[in-house]
Amino acid sequence: MLPVPVVTIYAGDTIKESMLRMQAYPASYRGRSAIVDAPMAMVGRTARRMLLPGEPVPVNGVDDPRLVTRNAPTQMIFEENGLIITAVGSPLQNGGLGEVIRVRNTDTNRIVLGTVMADGRIRIGAQ
């Protein structure tokens, strides 16, 4: 039994449990390609490409949700020894929780590395 979509899921859509059902496949099917074999491995994640109804989902067909979007103004935060500095930055790439991404400081135009936090801010400096 493998989880398959019951509706067409488009790239960027968040996958919900109601969009999936279990479908029987031969035991030898799993060895052919890397496919998701548990519905909870997909629920809450984002489709990277269009997923068709009744078709098994490849492992690289889903991705963690993005908290930071490229070129969207995002708050950067630097915190050390009780000192907190915030600034606005422009991410140079999309990012999910815990990912290290490049960000352009909009005030200075300098590019720095930062870690995406759960609230969508980017932590700069000592990690």
C-alpha cells in the first residue's frame, strides 16, 4: 500500500491528509524508484511539482514549506551577549526552517549568511 493523491496537487500547494488515499501496488514496485511510502511523510509539506491522482509520489516531489521567499523583505536579527540588532534584508534564495541562506542587507548592500528561524526571521552572526 502506497499513498497517492486523490486530486491533482500543483507545485507550491501544501499537502493535506484529505488529498491522499492508500492504493495497493506490487511489493516489487518500491524498488524501482524512490517513492514516499507513508502518508504522514507528505502531510504538511509542499509539492515541488504537479502530483497526479493515483500516481505514487517520488521522494523529490515534496519539500518542506518555505518560510522565506527570495527577494521578499525579511527581518534579519543579530543577537549576542544581550545586544540585539535588527535590520531588513532581501533573501537571495528561498529557505525553510534551519536552512542557511544568503541575504542582502538592504541598508548596506552587503551579502551575509543567516539561518532561517521558525517565525520567518533570519538569524545572522554567531549561530
